[in-house]
Amino acid sequence: MFLFFRKKAEVIKRYLLIFFLSIVCLSMVIVMAPIGGGDTSTPQGNVLASIGGNSITSTDLDARMRDQFKNSPSGFDPRMVPLFAPSILDQMVIDQILVQQARKMGVVVTDAEVLKAFQGIPWLYPGGNFVGAQQAAQMIADNTGKTLQQFEALVRESLLEDKMRAIVTDGVEVTPAEVMAQFHRRNDKTKIDYVVVDPSQSIKDVKVTPEALGAFFKRDPDHYKLPEQRQLRYVLITADDVRPRVTVTDAELHDYYTQHLSDYRVPDRVKVADILFKTLDKSPAEIASIEKTAADVLNQIRAGANFSDLAKRYSEDSSAQAGGERGWIVHGQTDFESTAFSLKPGEVSGLVKTDYGIHIIKVEDKQVAHLETFEEVSGSIREELEKQRIADLQDSLTASLATQLKGNPQQFDDIVSKAGFVPRETPLFKYNQPVPDLGKSDGLENLTFQLRLNEVGGPVSVPRGEAVIQLIQLSPDHVPTLDEVRPQVEEDFRHQESINLAQDKAQKLLELAKTEDFDKAAKSLGLTAKMSNDFSQNEYVEGAGNGSQLIGAFTLNPGQMSDVITVGSNKVLFKVVSHTPANDADFAAQRDQIEEELLSQKRSLEFEIYRQNLKEQFLRSGQLKLNEAGMKQFLASYQTE
């Protein structure tokens, strides 16, 4: 799998940071022979898709979304899940299909190709020398949040997709006529007078009557369909509940220490903080400038400046925000260890150069190899033993209660109370929805939605401990009454009516502007007309949208007026003022770039069509099964969070 990490590295010739390259998922029209066989069973439970025997679960989809949203400024927002989850699941499905199709076609990625890709990652092979498996795993975790195996799998998938894309799009070409047309789309400009009618400005004018709201709801009551919900009676046994029942004697602590002496042998180690100035892949002039900055920082430290503050300001290491704190290091762990082990606690090094950059090292503490005494570790031993015994007692108590409750489900409350715990009830909840007190757990969700009414299930692990549950109410999925969903219906009604009011106002403006001045007509309706700058199809017109959305501005003659067009939820009306054609003398300078971009776009489109065709073939052949009910349940679980 990743044995190549034990091979000797070759010298790097260029960067190839595969993980951080965008995987452009687009493809070409090729009619493939139907693919038979595979898993023809309907996906059940939390399996959202089955592809040739491989499954994608709701847990997989949730993890993928959280991974994609983690770098978003707002983080993971459950309210956005229904918008993005279907397309993300589709991407996951097609990725699996592409892997299986590549295997069928004999397209493979070799270990040598993966190794070459890794060798192109400068922070894993600084100066062409591998940092070592242990450090590589840590650096991959720090930089990507992935394990070594996960990172390698991503690199393999990317390389495989690159190969398939190359096979599929090899014959794609761009004609001179297409290049010239694109040149004019980019450079032909126009100017317009325009009015934007924003529906949100009309929401306050919407009149909501019982009759109108009822009629609106009756048009599409299925839109408000509520998913199946269930309610539990449960007992939760937490670590805090059983901790008072657990004791650990001093004799047991001594016995444990004696039996695990090897665990308490500490090697030579030094505790360091580090300020790193990266020089990898920099030019000699850049390195000279960086070294000057590092020397200035070192002088500030020697003059009494705070090391931690300077590390936060200047260090380019992942430890910067922690004030450069690297913690304890041992021999063989860093490139600057000889300097670190030569310093005394409190001392700061000079400028230390490695393949990766220039370091300023501060030693905070130092220890020679020794055996930690019983007194030093007795606290941690007690904590570990208590933790083990608490977990064991939790398991035994929960198992005992589960046995009793399954045998006498009608006495749930009495049995739980006699055992010294408190029986509780959840509110009704949907599949994949966090449950108050019990939290979110795949095991809990799956068990809950498998139980029959009044049946007891468990034990089951939840975030706070172990639980035994009983299903006490089942509310099937159903089309609700208006009263059940009135706030949502009213919000939707106001939104739709505001759009209708905006359309009516824009239509009135169109009629008025046919017989009087455009600006005057707008003012008579309480609207404001604006004049744009010259803009191309690729440029944005303030408030009105992109030029490509106002395509009539490039085809109508000066003085002509558009129909009412919809841009987003806004209604837009414009009158052409003037046209400025492209300067043909500029064509030669832009031709190569336009041709390259068009070729990339056409290849992307061809590859996407190919992938979608492949998906349709997997569906027709029965190799791809989609659990639409499961997906609806998954999406519904986020709609009220």
C-alpha cells in the first residue's frame, strides 16, 4: 500500500502537489457497452448508494461534507446541507463508478507513479530527501487532516482520474472560428440604462389572508411532507454515574507500576520552541532577504523580546499560533536536534539552517534518559485504572439492565429506578437528527428505526455513555395539515407573492417606457434607473448581474429595450445606450490564451458528459442502486437544525 515510503528517494525535478490540485470532474460522450452483474439489491438503512458491491452510507456523506466545509469561513453549517448534499453524493457515486470503469479498462496507477507524485511534494522531500515515515505521517496530518493511508488513496484517485481524462479527451480540438467568437464575447462591450426590481423590497407589502394561505398550501402539500419520527424511553449510564462506585487501592497502583516499568522509561529528550523562516524553493536573493529578517528577529530575542510573540508573528511552522511550542523531541526526530540537545534550558540558538529553512531554537527544558518514579506517575496510573474500571462497570451495568428490560419491557421505569438510575423520554425525532441528552450516534439511529413499538433495544453507545432504549411512539411520514407547518408555508407564500409583485411592477415599467422617458417612467413607479459602464459578457453590472445574463444588451440595437428578465430572484429591465466593438488588433495577443482556456473547457465538458453517461449505464445495468428514501431522510434531518 504505502511501502514506497521505505524506498530511497530520487531527486525532485518539479513540484507535483497532487492533493491540493482541484480534481476537475468533467468528461466526454462515449457509448460504452452495458455493464452487467454487480449488486442488484435495493440499498437499505443508512446506505445511500450501492455501486458494484461498494456502499456509500449517510455517515460517509456526512463526513465528506464536513471535510469540504471545514475550511469555509463559517465552518460546517447544517442549514446548507440540503443544498449541497445531493451534488456531493453524486460526485462520490461517480468517483466510485470511474474507479470501477478504469479497472474494467485495465487502467491502473502503479506504486512508482504514486511515489513520483509524493516526491514532488516539497515538504515531504525537502532537497530531494525523504523526511521519514513517522514525520511524513505527522506532516500529512498537520497539513491535510488525513492519515497517511487516506492521503495516499487521494493521490491514487487523482492520478487515476487524470489518466481516464487523458484517454477520454485526447481527440478534443478547438477551431479558429470558436477562438474568434470567444474573443468577441470577451471584448465586445455595451452600455445600458437599467432598472432592478428586488422582490425583497415588496415582502412587507404582501397581504396574507387565511384563504390565500390555504390555497397556496393546497397547490403542493407534498412539498411540506414530514419524515417519519420516533420517540424513545431510555436510561443513560454515564461515567459520572458509575465513578462513585469505583475504587483503586495504593497496592493496586504499585502492582501496575511494577508490571509496566518499561512504559515509564524516558529517553534523552529536550523541550523546544521554534521560529521557522522557510527557504525551500526560494531564489538566492529571496533567501538572503529571509536570512536578514531572521537575524533581525534573533537580535530582538537577545535584546529581551518575547520569543512566543515573535514566533506567532514570524514563524511559518504549524506551531506558530502556539508561540512556536514544539513540545518534547527525541533523537532522530528533527533536522536541528544536534543544536537543540547542545543548548541548556533557557538558551536560544543562533540561526540554524536546514533543508527546510532557517530556525531559531529555544530550549525550555531538558531531561536525560531515566526511569520515572512511582510518585511521578502514580496519578496517571490511578487515572488510567479508574478509567478502565469505569468503562467495565458501565458495560456490565448496562448489559444487566438491558437483559432485565427486554424481559419485562412494561416495567421499564420501575426496573431502572430500582437500579439507581433515572428513566427519561426523548421528544419525537427524525432519522439522522441529534437527540437531546443522547446526542448523535449511528448505532442509536439505526437501532431506533428498527425497533417495533414498545420493544427494548440496547445496550448502545452514545456520546455521553451507554444507553438502553425503548420505542414508545412512532409517527409515520405524512403530508401535514396547514397548522403543522404554518410558519414555513407563510414564509414561502410571502416569498412567492413578492416575486409576483416585482414581476408586475417591472411589467408596468416596460409598458410605460414604450411611450415616455425610461428614467421618468422608473421614477413614477418608485424605481431608480441607472446607467452602466461599458461592459463585456464576462463583466458584472452592479445589481443587475453578469453580462452573460444580460445577453440581449449585445444583440439589441441602441435605443431598443429588453423584455423583463429574471436574474436570481430580481427582475431586470434595460435599454441599450451604445455598443463598442472589440479591437481586432488585440486578437493576436489574446489568441493563444483563449485557445488554451477553450480547450480546457471543452475537455472538461466532454469528460463530464462521459461520466454522466457512465452513471446512466450503471443505473440501467443494475450495478448502481440509489436509496432515494434514505436520501430524503438524510436531508430532512438537517432542515430544522
